[in-house]
Amino acid sequence: MAITFTDSQISDLIQERKQLPESWRDRFHLRPKRGHQEAALDLIGDAGSHFHLIVRQNRINVLDFSIILAVRIPQTNQLFRLRRCNGRSHEHNNQIENERFLGFHIHMATMRYQHLGAKEDTYAALTDRYSSREGAIECLFEDCNFVLPPNEQLSLFQE
């Protein structure tokens, strides 16, 4: 990717307030797409950043999912993935740290991996904060400053 974000810029984007619209749940119905199901939602953050939220779920393996927060790179059609909560369907390898693991994990965009020439969100850390797709959505919302519409709770996602 030609565009590089610093760790500080990544942090600012993650912390930018993202208000979910009243109808966000209605737009999150998974639809078939090339071997998996997917839903997406576009949001504009309080500072004007254009975010893209994606939920992907394998049609067969319930543990094979990704909840992705990306930002649209201005004046391009490219997305930069800021954070990605994955299921435990595959082994992950952090090349720089020389570590491998299998489990639920959270991918984070870092400058180090961009400089390595890897995808921006290649680094990941194991987590015990969720054990389902719904729990991963809640985790991403908590970590990335999503704001629910008034009088709404995430309790529908509790595991």
C-alpha cells in the first residue's frame, strides 16, 4: 500500500468518535459473498474521517469470522484496516516477534509492519475478551470509540 499511517495517526483514527446510526442493526444482515457471508456499514467520524465497518462470517465454520474497522484513504478507493477481530479458525504468525498462536485474536495496524512491507494490520494479539462473532463486534465497538444510538445497549450481543 502506498499510503502509510504513523502509530499516532492510527491511534487518532481509532479514538475518533464513531456514532452509529439508529438503523445500524438493520443494515448488518449478513449476505452471501464468495464462500462467506458479509455485511458492511459506512460511517463518518466526528473529525470527518470516513470509516468502513465489515463483518465477515464463514458459512460453515462458526469460529471463522472477522470484524474489521477500516478508514477510507481520501481521494482513493483504498481502505486502510485499523483493527480486525478474528475468530480462532487459523494459526496466526507475528513475523517480527517470531511468535505463533491459535486462538481468538485482534489485529492492529502498526507502522512497524507497514515498514516491513506487510499488510498494515498484520500484527495480532491473543485475546480472551470474546468467544463469538457477536462478542468480537462488542469488543471492536468498545476499543474503537463507537457510540450507540440513544437508549440502545450492546446487551443483545452478550455471550
